[in-house]
Amino acid sequence: MIRSISILGGQGRRGAPDAFERIDLHMGQVVSIVGPTGSGKTTLINDIELFAGGDTPSGRHVLINDEPAPVEYRYNPAKNPIALITQHTTFLSDLPVRQFLLTHSKVRTGGSESPQMMMDAIEFANKLTGEPIDLDNRMTELSGGQTRALLIADATVICSTPVVLLDEVENAGIHRTKAVQLLREFRKIFIFVTHDPRIALLSDFRIVMQGGRVTQVLSTSEEERGVSAHVNRLDDALSALREKLRMGHRLNAGELQEVA
Amino acid sequence: MRVVICAGPATTGKTSVVRHTAKKLLHAGHKVAFVKLDVQYADEDEILAEELKIPTRKVYSGELCPDHCNVMVLGDAMQWAEQHGCDVLIVETAGLCLRCSPYVEGGLGIVVLEATSGMNLPLKVGPMLSLADVAVVTKIDRISQAEREVFRSRIQDVAPNVRVREVNALHGIGIDPLVNEVLETPEVNGPMFLRGNPPVGTCTICVGKKEIGWQSHFGVVRALENQVFYRGE
Ligand SMILES: Nc1ncnc2c1ncn2[C@@H]1O[C@H](COP(=O)(O)OP(=O)(O)OP(=O)(O)O)[C@@H](O)[C@H]1O
Ligand SMILES: Nc1nc2c(ncn2[C@@H]2O[C@H](COP(=O)(O)OP(=O)(O)O)[C@@H](O)[C@H]2O)c(=O)[nH]1
Ligand SMILES: [Mg+2]
Ligand SMILES: [Mg+2]
Ligand SMILES: [Zn+2]
């Protein structure tokens, strides 16, 4: 049973130390990682996924329940409590989607291939995409958005782990708010990298990065929670515009008036 | 002397894996020698000699199969490494022969495969994988976690007893388990033997009989029908 994940500070790209000694993430917490492009967000999330033990360029250590992670987490995916949805928008695996999902269901359950999981995963993915993914598509053929949708579905349905790490759900044209809602339902620890204020304000606290190091850890304040409803309205309005454009409709001048 | 043979298709990251492993071994006080074996061109020996300040050399196999060439030269190479006061010899080999094994009994056999290569690669590399002790999967930074796990399972389907170790060989992430593998390898004493059985005793093509068609050859021949998936044992 996972009770907590802790990160012990390391250093950034030019050797300056992280601005924290230790961050503890407990069951039920939602955390976001923010910072400019190239600031080390993916590197931090990878440190967690790799159960870093001072052996990554950042020198950080990751503890599970206050101890270094058991090696079986690393060598047996059926035991791994973490699902990572990477930033990748292309697959390099030249397998049909069907076979990929079946194989991954076997790997993650430690049992046999599960056609049920495969069907659930594809159905889930197709709730997030525009054009549906076909089980007979090759993984390499999928578009950027379809790739991200399948990764999210795979993490939710097949990995079904207590900890989910999500690297930038927003930049792939999928229904991101829906994705985050669906993902959060069953999770106990949820960490996401994001540039999106709506998603960032969902979190209990946020880790701010620059130059490869953590510069601040900020709890979401009462004031920020207050703003969140307004941010959501703005975001919904923008999403509606986006959807109209996608469907080939024209926009009219009064469109944004009620939220502005 | 501990002997490590590191094999794998071109550009999978063998040199990168050797670089990081050797660095950590040197750091732990070991003395490492490096031999690069290739068919006709290699500069890894010069690069690693410059970078790590260790004794290195290269061997071109030319018309010989690189794995057969390894059999010929490895004894001398161990003497050479010993003369330089080394206690670990790492050999990087092209691994072009997908029928023989490049590994020796008593040494550590490492196959380096890249995660980006496509899911059928493990099925294609024969004894280079099935007779290895460790399969190192490189370039995990370029694929998703799900693909990494499926790739691992494709390897274990073909080679259930091989230990799979995933690394980012660019940044040296995941190298510690390989260093431990090297350190747990016993010293080689006495005569060494090639692992597995070579696929043919005498090959008529090897000795210069170039006519196409199995009817023109003798020894081990094979027709188009009757295909066997060669696993090395
Ligand atoms: N602590 C560190 N030590 C050394 N190198 C680092 C560190 N953190 C990040 N880097 C390097 O900096 C580069 C950018 O980092 P990373 O990809 O994590 O940025 P990012 O914040 O995810 O950017 P983006 O928003 O574009 O996805 C990478 O090459 C990474 O290896
Ligand atoms: N992104 C990434 N690149 C790698 C990795 N390992 C090796 N490379 C790159 O792949 C190329 C070939 O690597 P090299 O070690 O020379 O391969 P070799 O031919 O098998 O010895 C080089 O450009 C390396 O920098 C890795 O884990 N990740
Ligand atoms: Mg990133
Ligand atoms: Mg090389
Ligand atoms: Zn051969």
C-alpha cells in the first residue's frame, strides 16, 4: 500500500540546489508542476517515475512510504504503483492498437491478456478524441491527439495505479478538462505538469520550476480558489469557440460578452 | 579479470552504455580496458581512450564474422588488458552475425537494444538476445512508459531468463544495476569457451562457394520451405 511519496531535493542544471529539502505527497493530494518551457518539469516527473536514487542528472531521491522503492517496482510492471502519461505525441511502436493494448493488459495485471480492458480502454480513448481510433490502426499511424488520448486511457483503464503522473495534458487538442476529471476519479495521488491555469488551480499545491531546479512550492490560496470559478467560465467559453471553429462554424461578435 | 561482452545492432547505444558503466567502475577504483570489434570502421577506441584515459584498442574483423573474430582474438586481448594492470575488460562488438552468439562462458553477456527500434526487434536478433545475461534497453526517454513495458514483455517472451534493464544512455540514468552486474561477474580463470553452439560447422559459402541455391552446397543446407526460428541452443 502506498501512503506517501517523498522527493528529496537535488540540483538544477547549473548545480544550484532545489529550494526545498523534502516534499511529501500524501494519499488524496493533487499537485501540479509549473514553469517555463525547458525549466525541468518533465525531468522532475521522470525522477518520480524512475524512483530516482541520486542516479539521475538532478541527483534527487524519491521515497515511497519513507523508504527507497523496492526494486520489483522497476522490474515488474505489474507491481509498479505509478502510471506516467508522457509528453509524447507519437508512438514508435509498430504494433496494431489491439495487440498493444492486449499485451499491456497482460503486463500490468501480471495475468493474461484482457479483451475487456482493451475494449474499455479504446472506448475511453474515443471519448477524448475527435475522430475515433480503430483497434486495427497501427500505433504509429495515430495523430498527436489520438496518441495522447490512448495514453490517458491506457493509464486509467489498464494501469489503474494509485499514483498518476501526467505531463501536459493540454497541448494535444483533446478534451482536457474531461480527461483530468476522469483520471482524478479513482486516483489517490495525482501529479501533473501543466501550463493551464484551470488545471493548475485544481491542485492542493504547485511546484514552480526554473533552470532545472525547483524554486518554490506554493499552496493554492483561498483567494486563488475563489478565482477558479471565473477561470473555468472563461475557459468554457474559449472551449466553445474552439469547438465551433473545429466544426467549421462562423463566430459572431457578441460571442464572448457574457464572460468578459 | 572480468570479461564483459557488449553486443547489439548499430547505433543502439552500446558505446554510450559502456561509457557510463566504465566511468562508474573507474570511480569505484577498478581498472578498465576496452576493445572495439567491428567489420571495417570504428573510432570508439579513440573516443573512450581520450575521454576516460583507459587502455583501448580496436580490431577489424574484415572478412571474418565478428563473433568468430572475437573467438580468435579474445585470449590475446585478455593478456593485453592484464599487462596494463586492468581487472575488467569490456568488448564492444558489432553483433552483425545474428546466428552465432558473441558471448563467452563465465563472462557477462550484455545485448543492447533500443526501445525505439520497433516491437519485432527482439524476435530478430536470435542468440545475441537469447544467450545474453542482460538485455539493456536504451532510449527510454524517447518512448512512453506503456511502450517501454510492452517492449520489455516482447523481450521476455523470446528470452524469459534474460534480465531486462532499461536505461537512458545519453544521461547515464539506470546504469547502477549494470555496474553491479559487472561486479557480480566472477573472474575468468583457465580456458574460455564461446557460449551456445555455432550454427554451422563448416559453411560452404564461407569457404568461397558462391553459387546460389541449396542444391549447390553441402553440410547444413536449407530450402525455402522448412524455416526454423534459430534460438542459438
Ligand atoms: N536538474 C537537472 N539537472 C540537469 N539537467 C536538467 C535538470 N533538469 C532539466 N534538465 C535538462 O534540461 C532540459 C529541459 O528539461 P525538461 O524537458 O524537463 O523541461 P520541461 O520543463 O519539461 O520543458 P517543456 O515545457 O518544453 O516540456 C533537458 O535536456 C533536461 O535533461
Ligand atoms: N535519446 C537517447 N539517445 C541515445 C541513448 N543512447 C544512445 N543514444 C544516442 O544514439 C546514438 C548512437 O549511440 P552509440 O552509443 O554510439 O551507439 P552504438 O553504435 O551502439 O555504439 C548517439 O547519438 C547517442 O547519443 C538514449 O538512451 N537516449
Ligand atoms: Mg516537458
Ligand atoms: Mg559504438
Ligand atoms: Zn557467425
